[in-house]
Amino acid sequence: MPPVQTSYPGRPAAAYEGMAADQDPATIVSRTVETTDGIAFGRAAFQGTRDDGIAASGAVFRGIVLADRNARPAASGGDLFAKGETAPVMVRGTVWVVTATAASVGAAAYVTSTGTVTATASGNILIPGALFDTSAPAGGLVRLRMN
């Protein structure tokens, strides 16, 4: 098994992709990953072929995959849940995600068909009841509130 971590920063990050942003009530469901390459922490989960399945791309948004520091390390070194593993999916609550475009607090949130969260409506899927809780430039961490 490859090393999980070989260096340590002076301070831990304030937040990371897929981290629950607060302790407010949230709804988190367990779903089985169907995508061959797995689904990364903090990325959108879409309805899979099975009732309890999720995929990394699709048309029916199901929630955001939460990070789990007890998850088995991926061979690629990425933080993800592999095919066949059970992933926690937040369907209501606040979670940290990376935004593909600049996001402004209070703006509606969308997801691309490949699972990235964005503030751009054109050609993307609206996340019902979701808005950005903080602002960030493209590629930045932002709090996503799903009501």
C-alpha cells in the first residue's frame, strides 16, 4: 500500500473538499458507487442504475459526496470512494466544495454533468434549493448550502 501522507503542513487546512461545513442538521444517505473510476470527495453524485447506486456523471443530481478520512486510500492517490464502496452523500446541509467558476454568496448553485459545482446556469443542472454560502474565485473552496 502506498504511503498515505509523507509530509505535514505547519497548520491544518481550515476546510477541505467534501467536509461538512457546520453542525447544523443535515440529511446524509449511504449509496453504493457504480462508477468504474470511483467518485471523489466533494463531488456531485448522480442517480446510478440501481435504486441505491450513485454515479460520477449523469442527469439526476442526488447530493454531494462527503469526505471520509477512514476511507481506503486510492491507488491513484486521490481522495475518492472506489466502485462498489459505500459513500456518504449529503442531500441536505452545508458542505465545502470547489467551485468551477467564481461564486458569490447567495447565488444559485448548479452542477455540470461531470459533477463539478458551478455558478453558471447555461447547460448545467440546477441543484434544487442550493445556494453558495460564501464567495470564492474559480477553483476556490466555497460553502454550498443545500436546503
